[in-house]
Amino acid sequence: MEAEFAKRRRELLVECEVTSQIFDRVLPRLEWFMEPFIECLVRSEQREHANTFVRGLLSDLEHKNVESIAYRFGQERMPLQWFVGGLAQGSGLGLAQGSGLVFGVQAV
């Protein structure tokens, strides 16, 4: 049973790989999608951190944590950790509400 699972897992992982050509077309769409959320951020540093964090989540980093993402883009980890920590403490929901968007759907 485990051998069958391992084989099927390998097959699925191969199907999940995205070529760089496809991924290059995704980034402009992602930037467009993020605009309403980014506009809610007051400071330019916050906007930069939001872009860095999302790009890091989409990167090929093995470990998608704030520290690895910050170092990947040549940044210190603490400012990005403070930004993400602030989102985790509730201001992230405020971003969605402030932009009139919830999960990418325009609120009525």
C-alpha cells in the first residue's frame, strides 16, 4: 500500500510543477489582484513587505517562513516579521474589510 501511495504521490507532484513561462504570466495578474489590499496600507514599507511576503510564498523556497523569505530578497527578517505579525494580530482582516474585498470578491 505504501509503495502504491509513494508512486501516486510522485505522479501527482510531477503534474503540479509549473513552468517558468506560465508563472511569468501569473505575476502581473497577482499584482492586479493585490492592488486593493496594498492601497489600504499607509506606509510604503508596508506595501513593500506585502509584496515581498507574497512573492516569497510563491517562490521556490523549501521553507516558506518569514525569515527565509526576508533573506531570499536580501532583507532583514525583523521588519518583515513585525509586518506579518501585525497581520496575524488582526489588521489583516482590516485590510480585507477596508478594501471592500473579502477573499477577492467585491463586497456589496
